[in-house]
Amino acid sequence: MKKQIENRFAEVLLDTIGNLPPREAIEKLMTAGLVDIRACERQAIYNEVRRAERAGIHRCEALEQTAEQFCCSYEKARNAFYKQLRAL
């Protein structure tokens, strides 16, 4: 049953984007409100912190730098990072 519902949702998304190239399709879905922007932000913050850590930066400093890059507070970056970490 769940798979049937997911397939219906996928059809809605496919109908919305038509034959657009990938970037335009994503932008159209975002404009239509069919993409969870907050989830995208959390993932982008998570990815950036992980990238900084791989470059040898300690997590606290990586969170601080990422917060500056995303124009948000350290607390927001930290919460986004750990929420996404738990989701993975």
C-alpha cells in the first residue's frame, strides 16, 4: 500500500517537471513547494561540516565556519548537523 502511494507521489512530481533538464526540474519543484527546503539546508550544512572535517578542521570550528557560510547561528548549524546525522 505504501509503495502505491509513493508511486502516486512520484507521478505528481514527474508530471510537474515534464521533460525539463535536471537543474530546471529541481528549480521548478522548489518553486512549486514540492521540495523540503529545510531538509535541503540541513543536508547542505551536514555536507559542508563533513567536508571541513575531512580537510582536518575540528568539528566545532567546522560548525562555526559553516554557520558563517550559511548566514546562520552556530546553534542552527549545530542542530541541523546533528539532526541530519541522526537521520542518516
